[in-house]
Amino acid sequence: MKKQDLVSKVAARAGLRKKDAEAALDAFVDVVKEALKRGDTVRLVGFGTFKVQERKARRGINPRTRKPIQIPARKVPVFRPSPRFRDEF
């Protein structure tokens, strides 16, 4: 599903104009990004949790040259679905 498909479905379900639904979706994404940048965790009960996780540095292999390379440590955003949400599938 693309963003415009999601906007259309949210607009229809919530009885909003597409422009308003898109603004709400953009605001949600911005708020989550800002919270994660600050190191906060965003919990939506019944849906899941967004948080930042630290990945350790590790060794890898360059697929083109087959030579070993060092992959640096970095922080990545992670989403973990709640058990209630996961059980729906």
C-alpha cells in the first residue's frame, strides 16, 4: 500500500477530506520521528512500539570483491507490534 492509498482509506474511514487525512498522517510521522531523534519511545497500546535500537559494529563481506569489511555501529528505528496486533494475523 502506498501513502496515497493509506490517505484515501483513512479519509474514508474517518470522514475527512483527503487533504486533512494527509496532513494528519504527515503530522503523525513527524511527531514519531522527532520523538525517536530525542531518544524517546512511542507506544501505541494495541498497535505497537516505535523505538531506536543500537546496532553494534560488525564484520561483513563486500559482495562484489568478497573482501572483509568493517560495518560501523549505528542507531536504527525499530517497530515492534503489540501482542494484540500480532495475534490478528
